[in-house]
Amino acid sequence: MRQPTRAAMIIGLILALFIGGTFGFHYIEGLPWFTAFYATLMSVSTTGADPLNGLSPPGRAVSATVILLGICVVSFAIGTLTQAVIELELGTFFGRRRMEKEIAGLRDHIIICGAGRVGRRIAQEVAARGMPLVIIDNEAKRVQWAKSKNIPIIMGDASSEEILKQAHIDQARGLASAVTSDAQNVYIVLTARGLAPKLTIVARASEDDAEKKLLTAGATTVISPYNYAGQRMARTITSPNVHHFIDVALSSFGNGGLNLQIEEVEVSDKCELSGKSLAKADIRQMLGVIILAIRHADGHLLFNPGPEDKISPGDFLIAMGESQKLKELEKLAGCKS
């Protein structure tokens, strides 16, 4: 039986007990309504109404019945309350253990520091791409959203080494520091970079002078929501069709029914594509995926590669196409035993 149903039953039983007792004392003993209610209250409390009212035998029978029923109702209420507390504690305990186990198994995941509006948006995009993630925040109100989405969360200060180790930063694919304070973001980036020297770290900056500090602290990339919002607004006004296309290509959801995405795909040294030119790989004809650029292992970015350009191990293919086709490209570019 659900807890709300049990609570309603208890309230109903208590009301029925008081109404029945009040009517019984009023009609059998001829007591005024308030005195009859008071006699019922005294009986339910097991004090008994007889010493105050000098009850007749039928009245004593009513009092005894009310006492017995009152004991039963109170016992039921106590049992229900105890069960509710135990279920809540057990649910919290097992829920916490389940989340701890899920966090312990994270590999190649994204760590999001801050569950505010920016952090929630990052989490939505990452989750929509089917990538594992964990959110770190120290305010219970802000992590309720993550709990409702079954996203692993860690309550604590993201600038703490212990908290970042709990998030398995050594196994993470990247970290996004999206708290509202620039100073706190600097501390988070410093700590994260010290624990994971090669980790990709993206940080949020509210003030213009914070970008340099965050880059010095070790951020790979710094993004200002205000500058980005200004660019989007300007692009929407000046080039609305270009803006719409970029949104469709970069967004993981809400793109008007199109399943178009731009992704990066790493090329393994044992895959079928390694060592082939784009013409021989024939990716566009085979999968319907467009290769926009190739980022070589040395960091050089080749935009709009030609048919004769070769795909080498360690390259990243910047590809655009349907999500399912991009997954097929990932399999094709991955290691095969």
C-alpha cells in the first residue's frame, strides 16, 4: 500500500473514531456535544471518561470500545510512520550506493562542475550524445534536476582534489567548469590541471579579464556565455539561414526533426581507413557522411580536404551526417581485432 493511501486511511480512522465516540456518548449518556467530544478524547488517550463523567454501564462500554479502537488506530499509525521512515532511509541508502557504484564505473566521461543553467545545458547536450557524465555541485537545490534525470552527482566543492578524485578525473574525457564565480572556476581549473595534465578543460568566464587567468590556470578553452550570446544574436540578425544551419548541425536535440550532427571521429592505426586517401575510403558514397576537415596528430587542421588527402592513424575526422551514419563511421575508424 502506498504511503499517501495509508496516511488517508489513518486520518479516516481517527475521524471515524472521534465521530462515533462523540455520537455514542451524546445519545447513550445524554452528554452535550462538546462534553461528548471531550469524553471521546479522554478515552482515546486511554485516560478514560468515567472518573470525570460518572458513566452508566452502557457509557462505560462505549468508553472501553473507544479506548480499544484508539489503541489499535494509534498502533497502526505508529507502525505506518516507522515503515515510512525505514523505507525512506533504505531508499536513500540504496540510491546512494547505486550512484556511488555508477560513478565508480565511469570511464571516458565528462565531468561538469556546477549545476546551474549553463551546467544543465552542458549536461543535456552530453547526455543527448549518449556520453557518460557526472555533475559536481555543493548546493542540494541545484542537483535536484540531475537526480530527476538519473544523472550521477557528487555533492561537494569541485575545487577539492578529493572530490575530483571521486569523479575519477584520471579516467575522464573532459571537464567543464561552469560555476558562476570566475574565481571559483580558476581554482577548479588549477586543481583539475594538477591532477590531470592532459585533460581537456573548458571553463566559463563571466568577466573579460577572467579569460587570461583561466588560460594561465590551465584551461584548454575559455567560453564567455555573454560573448557567445552576442555572437548568436548578431548571426541571427545578419545571417539567419546560416545561423539555423549551424544550430541544426551542432545541436543534439530540438533540430526540427533533422538528425544532422557534426562529430569528431578518431582514426585507429588498425582500422580499414588508415593509410587510405579520401577517394579510396569512399566515405561519402558508402555512408553519406561529409568530411569537413581532418585534424592531424601533430595538431594541423586541414579544412575541406580533397580526394587525394590521406587518412593517417591518430587523425581526427571532422564529419557531418546523420547520427546513425556517424556511429557507423566510428566503428569503421575504430580498432578491429
